[in-house]
Amino acid sequence: MKVLKTTFAALAGLAALTAAHAQSGGTIKLANVAELSGPGATVGTNWKNGIDLAVAEINEKGGILGRKLEVTHADSQSNPGIARAQVQKALDGEPYVLLGPGYSGSVKVTASLAQQAEVPQIMGGEAAELTKAGHTHLFRTSFGQQSSMPKVAAYLADDLKAKSVAVVWVNNDFGKGGRDVITAELQKRNVKVAADISTEAGQADFAADVAKVKASGADAAFIYLNEEESARILKEIKRQNLTLPLIGETTLVGQKVIDLAGEAANGARGHVGLTTDAPVPAIQQFREKFQKRYNYVPDHNGLKGYLAVYVVKAVTEKMGKVDRKAFADTLHGLTISAAQEPGILMDVTYDKNGDIDRQGFLVEVENGRQVVKKVLPKLGN
Amino acid sequence: MSNFLNLLIAGLATGAIYAVVAIGFTLLWQTSQTINFAQGEFVMLPAFFMLAAMNLGLPFMLAVLVGIGLSLLVLGLLFKRVLVDPMLRHGVLPLAIATMALSIALKESVKELYSAEAHPFPSVVPAGNVDVLGVPVSMQSLGVLVIAVLAVVALNLLLTRTSVGHQMQATAQNPTVARIVGIPVERMILYTFLINAGLVALGSLLVTPIYLAKFSTGEILGQAAFIAAIVGGFNQVRGAVAGGLLLGVVDNLAAAYVSAQYRAAVPLFLLIVIILFRPQGLLGRVEERTV
């Protein structure tokens, strides 16, 4: 009987210790769901590597509030249906924060799951509609289309003096969102859409699309595709000797696109919210660390993944506790300065919808590198 | 006119690549009644052989030779000996399913062992334009078209003008009789597999600079070539050529002049029309079998 009592007491003590450890100590769990294969593999791999780099750095310095970070990675295969299943599985593990996905379509179908579970979701999607659906736990890592497209339209109308523009877009949530916003912004500025060309995700042959741009007689082309398709269309444009200005967003002038398209990428211009070629010392240091660790130059998705983890750090340290439920309230309206948290690289402000305000850049690809032509300050400045 | 000519040549160039891949379907069907559902992945793989060789420090042309050599070995000899021969004893259906499994295995292996991301691939044809009837036409499109056509002509000469070619045709038409008259049927079948491996390596070399090297490239190509083979005639090499060229041109012209949004439906529509009105394909011959 005495032995039994002692055993129960020991078990009770062990249970109490485990519970206490789970509440106050142990690791902080982050769950990443990203496009690690399929058409979005470039996006997801960069995003994942950025996350891993940030996690390693933070853990090396002792973690957040003395607790180490632990991150799990799941592959959405660039498929919204699989992304939803993977997010559900990740949420079952009760992570502190959900990271990803990167594709807007996948974010769209997973945001409600994170919302129901009251788990903050820091993602890479850029479609304008994502932060308009009332999800209080959803946060961006880059500009939404509603922030970036007006700048692109202004550049086309005011700097290039284009009277007509051919719009080439990828027929998914990301592309359709961008096409709708840029079309409206161009119309506001009396710029005609000379051709409205829809393409498919994963499309390999762009001969017909480029021929249509050529036939439209447009003064410039706005190209809004995913990275690999951007590289393919740039090569086709070079093959067909099309010489009009090519304007896009990050997905046209990103490092991966430059690597894939080679010389064909030269001359492409675009607005980028994040670029590893930005004249910002902290970003240059990030680029060097990333390149040293992974042996390639990251694109903006690497930066996004890195920043997502540092947002978690900044918010948690601001709260002084690991509190999933208070996380979203704290981040809404928060400005994180690079002076306070160097890992955030550039000052950033989150609004009540989870959208961000940060400085941006206008870049042109020259000799296989992004060259920043203009720094666009934070809107709030 | 300039646009139309460019589209036509680009379509013919794409179609020629489809044709090269589609020929593989017809060759294997004729000699061993095999439908290789991994044919698209067979086109994807040689590019990675070549990339891996380049990563080891070999110059491009040498890497191409290594890629072709490995393709002959893996996609020709090993494919026949390790998969086709043992599975064919159990019938065509188990073999077809086995090639589907092989398709998945190849894709996943490249994804795991190399990368899930796309990679740039050098072109054997230089960039730039040449004048055709006063219209600037992409040299790469023309180059791809010329190389593919030369390959098809060479294959045709081999099949029609050489003793080995005649033996291969005899094997395709009636292996039992071919064996009786002393033709080494097994060796002829092996040659067919090796020719297919050579063709997919050539297709890979031509298409990868445009499509980029990626584990999933074969999905699009395999489907297009399969449709091309059916449209042209699954049991005729010339049918595969006609089907490939037709598909490439129709796809490009439809995307440019009809609808880019519905371009993916055009080959399938063509396939349905052919199956309904000419099931043997445009240039195929009617086959009858006892059951």
C-alpha cells in the first residue's frame, strides 16, 4: 500500500512538472505550410529557408524570452486543397503562430481555419482581397496589391508616359487580384488597356501570348505572373524580339526570375516591396548570411520568411509573454523599428487589417542584377 | 503577316518537339504493345543528367553526350530489362500501370535528389532573328524545328533504307513470322527502346531551354505527345509526326486568334473529334484483333 501511495505521488509530481514546463518553458512551436513543390516551389523554398535562417539566429542568441523556437515544415504542393489539409494538421499541433502559405489562393482557403483556431497567421500572399475578409489573425509580410499597384500604374502613366498598356496575368487568385487592381488604376489615369491576356499557372509556351502583346501595339506591357512563368515569358519576348518596356512587380524582377531567364531579364522593371539588392545595410547583411548558408542569392520570398519569424519575436517580446490570443491585438497598429529589432531589417507598421506600411523600391534589371532606381518612402511618413 | 509567320514557326517548333516525343509512343506500341505513361518524364530526365554532368564541371557539349549516354542506358536498356520485360509477361495493362508508377517515381526522385525548383538550361541554338520572306523569325524556333525534322528524317531513313530498319518493321508487323525468318526479334525490340531513349534525350535538349528544367516538365509534354500520337495515328511514325506538328500549330494559333483562356481545351477537343470520327488517327491504319 505504501509503495502504491509513493508511486501515485511520484506520478502526480511528474504530471505537475510536465504541465508547468509546458506553460512556462519548453520550445515555442511555429508551423510553416509552404509551396515546397509544384509551380510555387521557388516561392516556398525561399520562404522556408528564410524562416530556418531566422530561427537559427534567434535560437543561437537564446530564443525568445528565454525559450527556443521549434519550426515544422509542411508542403502544400502549391495546391490550395492540400494547403488547407496541411494547415488543419498543423493547427492540430497547436502552434504559437502559423507561417505561410505564400500563394494567395492557398492563404484564401486557410485563413478561416487559423481564425477559428485563434492562431495568428503570418503569410506571404499579396492578393488585395486577403486582408479585406475580416480575418483578425491574418498578417502580411509584404505589400498587398492595393498598396503596390497604384505605384506601378503611376510609374506607367507619369514616368513612362504610356497611353496604352498590355496586361498579361496568371489566371489564379494572385494574378486575377493584381489584374483587377492595375486595370482600375490604369483607367483612373486614362491609360488604355490595349490587351488583356490571361495565362495559366505552370504554362510553358508563351509564343501566342507574346504575339498578342506585339499585335496590340501597346506602349508598355505589364506582366503579372508567378516567377517561373515570368522567366519563360521573358525568354519568349527576347525570342520574338519585342522591345517595349516590360513593367511588373516583384515576381517579374526577382532574383530567381533573373537566374532562370538570364539575359532575357535585362531591362525588366518593377516595383518591389522587398529586394535583397536594396541599399539597406541590414538587408545586405541578410543576403550575405543567406547566401553563405544556402549557396544561392535569395529572392524576396526569402526575406518574407525571415521577417515573419522576426515579427513573432518582436511582438512576443513587446507582450513580454507567449500569448497566442493577445498576439493579434498587439500586432494590429504596431510599428516595429529596425533600431529596436534589427532582424526586422526596415521599419514596418501593421494596420488594423494586417496590411503593412514600409518603404518600397523601383528597380530595373541590369546585367543580371536588380538595380534600385528609386526608393519609395513609407506612406505614413 | 509577321505575327502569323512567327506563330506558325513557333507552333511548328513546339509541334516538332511533341512529334519527337510522340514517335516514342508509336515505336514502343508497334514493337511491344507498350504504352509508356512515363514518356513525359523520360523527356524531363535527360536534362537533369546533363545538368548534373555540368555541375561536375563538364563543358556543355560533353555534358550533352553524357546525358544522351545515360538516357540510352537508363531509359532504353534498363527500362526494357528491369520494367518492361518482367511486366509484359503479365499483360499490357499491368505494364501500363507500372509505367504510371514509374512516372511518379521519376518525378519524385528528381524532386528529392536534385531540386523541386526550376533551373535554367542552355540552348543549343543561339538567340536572335533571321529573315524569312522578309519577316524576322526567331532563330531558336527555326533551329528547334530544323533539328527535330532532321531527327525524324534520319529515323525514317533508318527504318526504310537499312536492313536493321526493315527487320525492325518486320518485328513490329509480326514478331512470330519475323522470328521464323531468322530476325533477332529481341534485339530489334531493344533497338526500338534505345531509339526512343535517344529521341527523348534530343527532345529534352530542345525543349528544356524553353520550358526550363523542372521535375514536373514532363506532365505537360507527356500529355501533349500522347494526344499527338492518338490524333496522328498511334500505330504509324508518320502519324505521330503529323499529330505533333498539327497540335503545336493549332494550340498556338488558337491561343492567339481564338482564346488564350481556353487554349488547354483545344488539344482535348481535337482528341475528341478524332476519336469520334477517325479513331485510327489521321494517318493511322485500322487494326483488328481477336479477343
